[in-house]
Amino acid sequence: MMENISVKAEPQIFEDVAMYFTEQELASLTLDQKALYKDVVLENFAHVAFLGYISKLRKYAQLAEAEASRVKAFL
């Protein structure tokens, strides 16, 4: 018989699901790995934004700017 388990969900923010690499780690990724990283980051962002925890346009602009500057040097 299963017990009723109460789980209190905490609001999530983008940083809860974001993945961050050091410059050295990012430099060691292949182009395919970098593309996958970008896709996963954007997908995570979309999920969190959909839940209403992020102002979509404002955070997307911040994310795009930050990631573009980090990844640009390695592509």
C-alpha cells in the first residue's frame, strides 16, 4: 500500500535549471555539443517562462545576450 506523500513544490527560476560551463569547459565542447547545450538552455528557459516565473521577453534578451557573448568566441 502506498503512503500519501506530500511534496511542497518551490517556485523555480531559470537559474534552477540552467547549466553553466567554465570558459575551459566550453572551449572543450565540440560544435555538436555546443549546439545541444544551446538547445537545452533555450528549452529549459521556455519551460520556466511558460510557468510564468520569468518575464519572457526581458529574460530572453538577457539570456541571448549573455550566451551569445560566451559562445561566440568558441564557434
